[in-house]
Amino acid sequence: MKVVKFGGSSLASGKQLEKVFQIVTADPERKVVVVSAPGKRYAEDTKVTDLLIECAELCLQNKNPKVQLDTVLGRYASIAEELRLSDAVIREIHDDLLTRMASDKSKPDRFIDLLKASGEDNNAKLVAAYFQSRGVEAHYVDPKEAGLLVSDEPGNAQALPESYERLFSLNERSGIQVFPGFFGYSLSGEVFTFSRSGSDITGSILANALKADLYENFTDVDAVYSVNPSIVQKPKEIKELTYREMRELSYAGFTVLHDEALVPAFRAGIPVNIKNTNNPSAPGTLIVNERDNTNGPVIGIASDKGFCSIYVSKYLMNREIGFGRKLLGVLEDYGFSYEHTPSGIDDVSVILRENQLDEKVMVEVIDRIKNELQADEVKVAHSLSLIMVVGEGMRRNVGTMARASKALANASVNIEMINQGSSEVSMMFGVKEVDEKRAVKALYEEFFVPVTV
Ligand code: ASP
């Protein structure tokens, strides 16, 4: 049995839904279909999810969200019209949106989640209706009734462990199950969404819970590329990579799959196949537990901007028990999460995502570190990019770090920071944001472009 997930661009128009129908019905093992909300039809288009967020925000400010509401309804209506579906589906979606908009607004985050989740919920109803109109047995699944329980964290929910057992019974149902992605219900019965692009997580949870043989994730590219195609033209496609490699790459900017989506599939040992709705015969990229390391040390290079580092030095730091705890304790007091902590004998840097802090808070944090930890020096560096060079093969290959740093030196990129992941699946370089693209190109050339003599 296969769980198949389709992203927003695969469901953006009637023409796309027809492709989805062909793909699903071409293989009788494709029993559970997870859908996103309608996404962009062209580059400047707006995703239904973004329209719904705007709509919710206007409702919260007591303003009229007519334009956004009409645009959302218009998106579903144009799909229904293209596919010659009856008006009943659109009427149902209209009533559902009005009910959601009239609901309790005393907790704004929860109200936003309720509206946001309607994008996938209503799309699942529409897709099920379309499959039925083509004479195929298909059913919309209500995640509440099916038992997808999540934590009560607005916009950042996580599946509760008991969900897995409950969802298993979906296996006994006949026909194709159309399951809306992106959200579940808390124990008290309220809607909470995963973080953005979270339908990937729903698919992975279902693959695990239903003990699927494969989780197919359909998107709009032929494969995962070894580097961001907007930085390097026509980069090499990755045929196969491990869960660990994909996790590292998606953490640092590979957006093909949500970085939290691999864990449920990984725990159950279910391979994930990234495929293209617009070119379904292409084999795509397979994410597995282990692979042959025949293609050199590096499988991919990812990069992401928007980081800063807090550098702290204190003579004899290595002998001071509890220094690290106290330092991270200050950050914890402000609710900051940190990403990496490269360290030396007398110094340590803490890397954070910059969007968590403002200047005023930063000054407070630095003062506290100076005073409470009696640090000799505390410095903050802004606008950093992290570059991850990823590959299981690194463990066995000597000199990968030397090759990478030489390539960066040749491209005149100053390395602000280096961290070799404990797992030895990745190396991280911190560079100035202005140097990011040049650095990525230089590394790609070093590891992927054959030397011509
Ligand atoms: N529609 C949601 C978003 O745009 C979730 C998803 O597509 O996976 O983030």
C-alpha cells in the first residue's frame, strides 16, 4: 500500500487535478491521498493558505475580508468549473468558511489555525468529489474522526503518539481515502496546524500509522537537486539519499520536503519517493535508510541565510563547571532556540536564527552574559549564512574538509565558522550573507564538476 501526497502546485487548477487523478488511479496500491490547499498556478499567484491567513487577520481586526474570501472561493469555483463538478461542493465550501469566520476569536492564534486549515480540508472534499464524478470510489476523511491528534501549539503542532494506533484502522476502509494535510485536532477537539508546508508531515504520519510500503510525495520538480537551482544552473539530480542526508539538507534550505516530515517515515523504515506530478514517469528521488556510497563524499550542498552568532570568550572556560548551562540558560529565559554551538578551549559561539531577536533584547542578552558569566568578551555577528556540505560518504573519505576549505579560499570567501556535525554526515560553514552564493558555487564546482584536463 502506498500513501501519496500532492503539494499545492499539483492541485492548483482543474488541469492539475486531472493529472493527480491519472496518477492515483494508475496504481491500485495508491490507497491514501493526502492533499495540500490549492497553491500557485504561476509565479506571481497567491497560495490559498496565504489568502486564508490574510482573511483571518482582517476578521481579527474587525475589518471586512470580502476580497480575500471571494478570491479563495473563486479558486475552488474555477477548479470545479474546469472539472464540471456540481455547485453543491462550492456551496458547502462557502458555508464552511462562513461558519469558521463566525467562530470564537478570543484566542487569535487558534482562530488563524482554524481558517488556515480550511484550505486543505475543503480541497480534500473537492478532490474526493472529483474522483467520485469520474466513477471511482473515493471518500473524504475527517482527521478528527480518523484520530489524527496533535499538540495544542498554534501553527506548530506535533502529532500525539496515540494518533498512530487510531489511524491504523483507515486500512480497513474501501476505496481511495482523501485526507487533508496540514492539521489535526487537539485532545479538546480544536484545530491546530503544523508549521508551513506541513502537509508533508501528515503524509509521513499516515505512511507510518498505516504501515505503508512507500510514501510518495508528488511535487513540481523531477528530483531533489544537489544544490539550489537558482544558484547553480542545471545542477545534478540526486537519485537516492538517506534520511539523515535529507534531514540535513532540508534543515538548511532544501524546501522540497518539510524538514520534520522525514521522522515518522524514518521510524517505520518506509522509503520516501519525491516525484513530479508534471512528469510522473521520471523516477524521482528515493530517500532510504542506507545507500551505496559510490558517488563520492558529498551528495548535496544547502545554504540558508538569516543567522547570527554570539561569540563568548573567557579565560579558563574549559575548567568552569556549568558555564555552558548558564550561557544557554540566559537564552532560554528569552525563549530563544539555538542551532549550533561551535566551541574552543576558552570560547564558544552560539548560532541563532536572527528573526527571533531585536536590537533591544540583544543588548540585554549581552549585558547578562557579560555580568552573570563574567565573560571577557561578548561579540555578536549579524547577517550570517550557514552552508551545509552533506554526504554519508564523508565518514570514509579523507580530506573532504580540506577540499571544501581550499575551494572557499580560492573563491576568496572568508570562513567565519566551521562545525563538523557529530554524525559526520555534514560539515557546516558560516560565511557572511554577501558571500553565500559565491561560496556555494565554489563548493559545487569542487565536488560535482569533473576536472577537465
Ligand atoms: N498549504 C499549507 C502551506 O502553504 C501547507 C502545505 O501546503 O503543506 O503551508
